[in-house]
Amino acid sequence: MDRLVSNDYAVTIAAAKNLYPPNLHKFIACDFLTGTDPIFAGLHDHVDASYGRTLRNTAHCAYEMHQMIRPKSQRRVTVVLPVPETVDTVVHELAHVMHQAIGWMRTTTDVSWYAETNRYESFAEAVSSWLVPGYAPRRDVEIEKALLAL
């Protein structure tokens, strides 16, 4: 389900991917769905996101296990960007892709208030703090060492 509705999304996605070191690119391979409601598009049927938001217009990562309404042969990890997002948001969503690709085996320290939500957000926030200057108050040195070793 790779659907990029405009060049604006492609430019932002490319910029986010370019922040990842080359040795990690194989871990961030995924599809993208942009510019539309993922429920309307038939990607998944999950509506509620955290903090009272809806997945209809919130950037998120849809794993195969979330795509139960799609045939198994068409399920693939998909970064969903219903509206245009910043590069740091795409970096964060790609970190979720990577976390799953490496088997959920890395844990991190909480680098932001959102990282305190759960271990998945903690990982994505740690990666974002490592790759995006100024994203969080400090870079996560532990995640940097672990990911460069992959």
C-alpha cells in the first residue's frame, strides 16, 4: 500500500530516511500511506490513538497485526501520514518500523514525556533524539551505541 499523494510527502520521507545511518536502512524498509484516512483507505480499522486523538489524522505505524481487514498477502508494515508531517515525525515513525524489524529487543531510557507512555514510544523517542538535533533535551548515547552495532 505505497501511496504517496504528492511530492511534498516524498521529500519529507526522503529527508527523514537520510538521517538514518546507511547500516540501518534495511531496518526501516516499509510502505507509506499518505494524504488520506487509513480507515477509509482500508488499511486497518483502528480508530483511537493515545491522548484522545484519532488515527484517522494522526501519524502512526500500522504493523501487519493491525491490518486484519486486509488479506495476509497484502499486509506490510506501513507508516501512515494522513496529513503532511515534519521530518522529525517521520523519523519517529520509522523508528517504530526499525524497533519491530530488530525484534523489539532494544529498550531505552525515557528522553521525553512521550517516551514515558510505553516502551515502544520510548524507543522511537530515543532514536529521534539521537538522529534529530534538538529533538529531545539530550541524545540517547546508549541507543546510539546499540544501533550502530547492528
